[in-house]
Amino acid sequence: MPEAYIVEAVRTPVGRRKGGFASVHPADLGAHVLRTLMERSGADPAAVEDVVFGCLDTVGPQAGDIARTCWLAAGLPEEVPGVTVDRQCGSSQQALHFAAQGCSRAPRTWWSRAGCRTCRWCPSASPAAGPASPWG
């Protein structure tokens, strides 16, 4: 069975409450990561087989298929599909497994895998936030 390799890793900086990223749409953050990933890796975006995102809270601006939305927001080829996995705290790990399985199934293919959770748009279960606290 062919092996899957991670050839590049990119992430956004960690933000803070009401910080510089509070008003940035999750698709724009993901698009930045995907564009940078394609540039750094030297991969041909048209050669990407699939885009797999793990997303803990698929609500609000993260609803629907945030993987595909980020890919398209990055200006990358429309022909590449995307899928978003919601497996709660294991979403990103599951996305990695799906991408690895895809690579081992079809050798010499490129897959993009990411995780997405923008706390600004999702309520937190943290008691520190309080019931009337804004999410930002």
C-alpha cells in the first residue's frame, strides 16, 4: 500500500478575543491558508484531488461546505471538490485520515487537509464568557 506524506504545513496565527481576526470571515482565513499552502508546496492547484476540512461547529459563516468555500475564495480551480467533516473534537484528525486514505488509494495525488473553527462566530461553552457576553 502506498504511503501518504505531509509535504507542507500552514496555519493562521492564533487570535485573541476581540483581536485583529475577530471580524475576518472564516472563508477568508481558510483561503489565505490554502493560497499559501499552494505557493509554498509548489503543487499545481489543478492537481489537487480533494480539499478536506475538519470543522467543529458548522454554523453561521462556517456552515455548509467551508472547505469548498475556502478553496473558491482563494481563487483556486473550481474543478476541485471539497468536503467538510464535523466529528466534534476529532474533526481535523478525521480530515487528516480521510486525506491520507485518499493518497494511499491513488498514489501521486495531492490532497489538501485543514481544520476550521473561528470562535468569533460560534458560541463557546466556557463559563468565563457568561450568558450575555458577545462571542468576539
